[in-house]
Amino acid sequence: MRLRFSLRELETFVAIADYGTFAAAGEAIGLTQSAISLQIKSLENTLEAELFDRSKRPPVMNSQGLKLVKRAREIISQCQALKDDVFDNPQGGILRIGVIPTVMSGALPQTLFGLRKSHPHLMIELSSGLSAKLISDVYKGVLDAAIITEPAQLGRGMSWHAFAEEPLVLIVPGDAQGDVDTELLERYPFIQFYPDTYAGQQIRALLQDRGIKVEPRMNLDSLESIAIMVANGLGVSIVPHRGIKRPFPPGVKVVAFGVNPVKRVVGVVERVASPKREIVQVLTAALIEQAEEG
């Protein structure tokens, strides 16, 4: 009997094993629950076997499904290795990195410059996106690693390495009067860090916890854009204070947000079984060193 199923179906199946439910797996890999169900049904039809006990809500993987998980992981790993076998040297080839926008213009360029000098045969492909999408792409093997804010949950086979802590601060126009965060936030229009990002959600939760009411006038996902708007007197904002020499342009004043500022943690997420793990570890070490120098 010839079996015809897609690698994506196996990846979806393993994601359910890692995250526990169809819904959680769909959120992790960027698929709707109906799309997850269709892929699993297709896999079951191909194998002529039911992999889940659907009498339970949510469905639970049965004994046949549990047997398939280990083999599915092996197949996915072998397929990923096949794509990388073109390059004999794990320190060379292509390194695919995902980056959240706020890191792209921070310590990353200098770190990548040093990495290219020490590994001249390495080609680096960068893609920018939100943390949730980047985690999904690393999990599926689309990316070798991603530089993101600390995730609330990681699937099995993934690892996280923090390299920087960035306190959340209030930035206001240089001529703004006062240094009390609550008064400044309620007095001036609020420039909101894009609410779909992890940092944006964290900031919104902190404002709600402290009972601070703001008037959002703009939603931006670029720290540079937010800082320029603030410098030109268009409002105030809460943003991560990056550990670089000039985190904000002239015309911006930094005010502490809260007595004990909350910190955003930034790090690298990767697959434990990635064939590029060695070079990802070199990248992570360089980012840690750069953060310490900053």
C-alpha cells in the first residue's frame, strides 16, 4: 500500500501532541481549528486509522496516535536534515533568523556583522514579524531561530535563551512639565505600542492593573516611529528601554513607569533538534555579550 500524506499533516499532528489540543496547536502554528481538523482527518484517511478518541471533549490522542508521534518526529527531523545536507559545514550554509521589529535596529546589526566576520561562509536570511508567528515558523522548521520577547508557552522540542532585560519606561516630549507617570499619561494623548505584540499586551495589562486611563491616538509597532512622534510633541508612550547607546532621539524625555519598572525579556528561541543549533548558540552568545557591553 502506497501512503500519500504531506509533511505538513505530520507537523500538525505533532503540534497537537506538544500543545495538548487542536485549538492550542492551531494558535501555535497559525492555523484555524477547522484547518487542523481537516489535516488530521486527511492523515487518518491515509493511514486508515483513527488517531484520536473523539468521544471526549476535547479529543484525546488514542493508543494508535501515541504510537505514531515518535515516528512522526523522526520523519520531520529527517526531512529538515535533508534540506540542510546540501551544506557539509554546520558553521556555513544558510541561517534563517526571524526577528521582532524592535530588535532589528538595536543590537542585532552589530552582532550579525561580527558573526559574518567569524563565519565568512555563512549566509544569513532575516525576516521580521510578531513573536507568535516567528515561534510558529521556528517550530515548523521554516526558521532556524527567532529573536523574540519571552513567550508564555513553548511546544515540546523548543528551547529559549534570554539575553537582555529591557525595563518599560514612559517617554514624553522634552518640554513636558512634571515627572509623575500617571499625571503625564492622563494629560497627553497616548501613542500605543501595537497591541497585538507581546509587549503591547504587557503594557495594556499594566495600565489596567494600575487603573490608568489613556487616550490612544496612534497604534505603531516601530520604536523609532513612536519615539519620533513623541519628540515632535504628538503624545506620550510606554516602550522598552533598549540597552543601546542612543535608544531615543533628541527631544525625548524618559520617565520611570512605576516604582519597580516591569522588564521585557528578549531572547532566542530554537528547536532542540535543529541541525543549525551550533551556529545558533554562537549567535546567542554574541547577543548576550553585546547586551552586557551595552
